[in-house]
Amino acid sequence: MSVPTNLKYSKSHEWVKPEADGTVTVGITHHAQELLGDMVFVELPEIGRKLKQKEECAVAESVKAAADVYSPISGEVIAVNSPLADEPGKINEDAFSAWLFKLKPSNTSELDGLLDAAAYTELVENEEH
């Protein structure tokens, strides 16, 4: 499993990419899409919605199951990847480039509580045993 080291991770399998402008980009991890299987539908949060850390904000649905996506940090939704609604399979092709939404963080210290690549890899390995 390839886990990019430039990202942060949540225990609920979202990835977070801090951007140069202070915003963050959020998606689901490769491990999450592997567990779900072939993606058939993605429900994205509304632009302008204010999210609290760990709040349900999106849904990723596959042929096997639907999974809630949680906001890894608190903030306001400033963009969504609307083409994913028509092509949810992009998540299966490359989960780390098929972002779901972008946030303007309201509490950047929450980023410090997220996992780095090594800790996330360990989390996944422990789940598999």
C-alpha cells in the first residue's frame, strides 16, 4: 500500500493535504476505496457549509456499501470536486488525486492531531489483523 508522506490522515480514512494558501484538500484514502470496491456514487458537502471536526459531511457509495465521509478538521467548505458526481470511479483509479472537497480551516491546530503516513500505515496494518 502506498501512503503519500506529504499528507495527513484521519483514523476514519480521510486524507488531508495542507495547501500553500492555508486551505486544505480532503479525500478518502486508497485503503478506504479498496475496502469499498467499485465506486458508484459520491455525495459531496455544500459549498459554504461549516463543518466540525469528525462531522459526517459526504457519502461514498460503492457496489458493496455506502460509507460516511467525516471532516478531518473543522472549517468551511470552499470547493467541491463536482466532476466526481459523474465519475465516482476516479476514486478507484487514484484515491489520492480524486479529492472530494476543500476547506478553509477554522482551527489549524487540529491538523496536529492527524496521523502522519507512518502512523496511518500502522493503523491500517492493525485493522487487517
